[in-house]
Amino acid sequence: MFKNKKKVSWKVSNGGECVQIGQDPVLLGNKEAYTIVTKNLFVNCNAEAEVGSNKSSRNKYLKNYFKNCSGEMVMRGGHDCLIDSNVFEDNRGGIRINGTGHKITNNEISGAQTAIRLMYGMAKGKEERGFYIAASNCYVKNNTIKNTRTGILVGDSKDADFTGNFDPSKYPSGFIQNVPPFNNQVDDNTFVQVSQKVLIQ
């Protein structure tokens, strides 16, 4: 169990994840870790914006439970991961997706501002290198979303400016998130008391 994790005390509010698979989302994003994260409890985990941070490929996140956390389960880097049968209850957010080929299925998300977010990026696919990779070829199916403002948001953080946040000689992408998510499939999700079921920006 991960419980009662307070906001990080250092100046940059980063590095407080409960679980992180991989280190460098850009340079190591295509490394295949084949790690399974399953049946963990995350309760009152408020250290930073990412409760779990995926930074490698072909991992599985199965049957985990998130309660009263200020962060999300985040596909920060990497591709072809499975996020299945997790429960999110009364967290600020749910699942945030960058990268390609992820499957987000059979999750239950309630009480979040936005349940599932498919993000803009600075680059696309598996061959391009960028600080963020736009969500593409992802499969969002059979999720149950309740009591949220927005169920599934396709195209979050458009034109976000990361100037000064990374070294372009190491991460050869532009600083502006202007590559939209594309070729994603959203099917057979259930919405209960959701103001905006699917919002495309």
C-alpha cells in the first residue's frame, strides 16, 4: 500500500511518484520493460501530478486502486502499454496518455475532474523523439466513468509552451505542444452523470 504521501518539499514539484517504470521518457521510451504493476493501493498520494509514471514500453497496469489522490496514472513516455481493470475513486484526475499503442480498458473512474486525457505532444509515433509524444493509435474501450465533469478528453494541453524546461540538444523537438492526438479509437464506454462525455479539442 502507498498511503498518505505528502506534496514534495523541494522547489521543482517533480520526482515524487509512487511508482515509476523507466527513467528518461524520451531516450528510454522505446525500451521494453515488460513490467506488471498490479493489485496496489494508492490512498491519499499527493506528492506530485503523477501517482504512477510510465516511461518505458510494453508494461501492464492491472487491478490497482486509487483513492483521494491529487495526481493521475500517467503514460509519460513509452508505448504499447495496457491499463486495465483499475479503480479510481475521488481523485483529482484519472489516466493521462502520451505515446502510441496503449490500451485503456475496463477501468472504473468516479469523482474526477477529467477521467481520461489523450494529450497533445511535440512529436508523434515511435520513431520521432520529443519531450512529449502525442497520443496515437490508442484504444479506449469498456471503461465506466461516473460523476465527472469530463469523461474522455481528446486533445489536452494544446499549444502548451515548455520553453526552458528541457535541453533541445538532448530532446530534439519543438517547445510547443502542437501535434494533436490521432488515430485513437474510443468505443463502448459507459458514462453516468458526466457533464461532457467525450470532448475533442
